[in-house]
Amino acid sequence: MYAVVRTGGKQYKVVKDDVIRVESLAGDKGDSVELEDVLLVAGEEGVKTGKALSDSKVTGSIVRHGRDKKVLVFKKKRRKNYRRTQGHRQNFTELKITAIQ
């Protein structure tokens, strides 16, 4: 059984016991999180989408919070002595999927 959920503006295909990195969520390590924006659930009884998913949810527990690798943004205009460097590190939360309902 698997599900497709949306969180942080992105979609993730998840199976029970998967560990995924999502945009930063509120909560502490070990807390339970419910992802209620379920787009699709597929299992033994078939595929469910749309209004059939009104009661479906995916639960997970927070494994850890962290920050990704640095992404460098470099701007340059040739022959104008214009150079700008900027770095960015995105926050993330690792979730372990515990149940798909």
C-alpha cells in the first residue's frame, strides 16, 4: 500500500516505514504528525482519489530537524565589475511514515 501526499508545496510517494525529507514542520523529535492533504491511496482494494479520500490521512513521527547543504547563487555582469555571491541553506524535517489510513 502506498500514498501520495502534499506538504510544503511538494508531492511525495510514501510507503509505511519510509523516511522522507519535507519542508520544515513544527514539532519536536519523536512527535507524531498527521499529513491530511492526501492525493492518492493505492492498496489491495484498488486506487482511491478525490472525494473518496475525505477521511484518509498519513501519520508519521519526526526523526530529526536539520539544514540542507549550502546552495550558492552567483550573479555576474561581464565587463561591469558586478559580482554578487549569496548562499542559502534550506531547513528540513525528516519524517518516518508510521501509518497510511
